[in-house]
Amino acid sequence: GKYRVVSTKSMPGTRWIRLLTDNDCRLEVCTEQKTILSVDDILALIGDRCDGVIGQLTEDWGDVLFSALKRAGGTAFSNMAVGYNNVDVVAANRNGIAVGNTPGVLTETTAELAASLTLSAARRIVEADQFMRAGLYDGWLPHLFVGNLLKGQTVGVIGAGRIGSAYARMMIEGFKMNLIYYDLYQATRLEKFVTAYGQFLKANGEEPVTWERAATMEDVLREADVISLHPVLDKTTYHLINPERLAIMKKDAVLVNASRGPVIDEVALVEHLKANPMFRVGLDVFEDEPYMKPGLADMKNAVVVPHIASASKWTREGMATLTALNVLGKIKGYPVWGNPNQVEPFLDENSTPPR
Ligand code: GLV
Ligand code: GLV
């Protein structure tokens, strides 16, 4: 291999490995057993000679690592994730390193997990499962695990990009929910879908579904019965869900987060769950992963899973393949390898990220 490429983790599938090794790369996969690598662990992996690195969202990719990668002759880094809040893209580019991410292949898988969390929270699936396994079921009762019906209610989507729009479609098509969304960009295709589906339902004598693009996020929080968060994490979305915004939500709303943990003030959320037993959440991500804020694990009105939204075999193999293409695209040149998923730095801290 002419080029040395390092992957900080073993990843699913073999296609990404073959892509690299069939194309002049010597691949080194880290065998360290601990889950989260430190900056020092990664410095040791980079060593004196490294052309590209495939890294993970649990790692802190800033100037220390990118300047080391530059000194080692490197030009390429790919995150195995669509989100890249763990990467300082400006520092990377300053060191001549291109940054890639893995959009597209995880859209539907992530949306399906958000839908699963919605249903689990609305119908109290995990609570009921625990009740059953604990041997507490002693006969059908009219009030046993009564939850929320989704049909005809309003789904609120904060951030109607690829994943938010796919989630909205699932909830609208599957459960005939009305849509209210908040995004800086107009979700034209999603609006057209809801309009067409509404016409279809009406033609069949059913209640049509409707959509509304909210002027403010608060409108969504006030009006929606289910709220799912799909923004990117940056300074503008940190603690987007804070005590004031929790307070305006319906007392029996369902809140879902499969984006990034710090979008929610998790301490405030625990307090809100304690004060409002009918309020339910489905969480895939946490402010301080892998930890949960004190008290969250005791809340029966919370469904919690360990950041598995993109965890389908097809998607994870696709993400791994994209990381290899991203690195090869840079090392071998774009004309040969097509346009990899290269992330641009935000123009300034006030501009909105591209997508
Ligand atoms: C996973 O969290 C991702 O951003 O792909
Ligand atoms: C419930 O099981 C019913 O039959 O209504």
C-alpha cells in the first residue's frame, strides 16, 4: 500500500476494507478495547506517517489531532456519522485536511428509530414490557397502560431536513397525523407530500391531513401533540429545549430526540418529567454520553436507548463504505472517485450550516 489509512474503530461489513486495500491503501484498524479513544490514543495511531483517518463521533477532532495528521502527511478525515459537531472543520481545513461525513444512507434508518421511540413513548411499550416481565399482570383492566392515540393528532418537527422530513412522512402516512414544522428552510417537498396525501384521503371520504410551517419554534411546541427534534447541534441549537420551552408544551405531549443530546437541557427535562407524569419522552441521545443525568433512569415516562438511531446493518455498512470513499476521494483525487461527502466549514459563527 502506497497510502496509510487508519480507522479508529472496526466497522460493519467488508466493502469499506476492500475499497481501501484494492486501491493502494494499507489499512490499520485500531484494536484498542476501550470504547472511547482519547486524543493521546489517536495521536499514537496517527504516528509519523498517515494519509487519512476514519474516525468516530465519540472522538474530539480539533487542532491537536489535525495538526498531527498534517505533520504525518495526511490530507483526509472522515467521520462515521452525518453529524460532525465533534469535528472542528475550520481547524481541519487550516491544516489542509478535508473532512467528510456520511449523509443519505442513514436517513430512513434514523427516522424509523425516531418513529419507534414515538410509538414506544405514546403507547408506554417499555413500561408495559417491564410490568409483564416483573410478573405484575394479573388480568385485563380498562385503565391498564392507557396511552395516546396518534391518529388525527399533530406531529411537530423541529428541523425538517433529510431525517426530519423522512420522520414526518412516516408519521403522516402511517398514522394520519397533521404536520406543524419549524425550520429556517422551507420543506417544499414535504409540504407537497402532505397536500397530495390530504387530497387522497379526502377523495376516499377520510379526514384530510394538513401542514403548517410555523413562524416560531414556540408555535410548534404549543400546538403539537408529538414533537421530534432533528436539528444539527451547534451554538444556536444547544439547549434548544430549556425550562421555558418545556413549560409551553402540552402536559401530555410526547417529545423525541434522535439528534444530539445537548439540544435538550437534560436536567430541566428530568424535573419536567417528575412534575408531569403524563408527559413522555423517547431519547436516543444524551447530553453527557454515555451518562444520563441523575434521575432520568428512574423515570417511567422516559424511553431511553443508547444512540442506536442509525444502527441497521444496511445503514452501518453504507456509512462505513462512505467513510472509505470520502478518504479515497481526497487521497486519490475527485475526478476518479466522484464527489465525496465533503463538509464545508461554517462561513462564520452566525451562518447556518449547509445540508
Ligand atoms: C449519528 O449520530 C450520526 O450523526 O450519524
Ligand atoms: C381488548 O382487548 C378488547 O377486546 O377490547
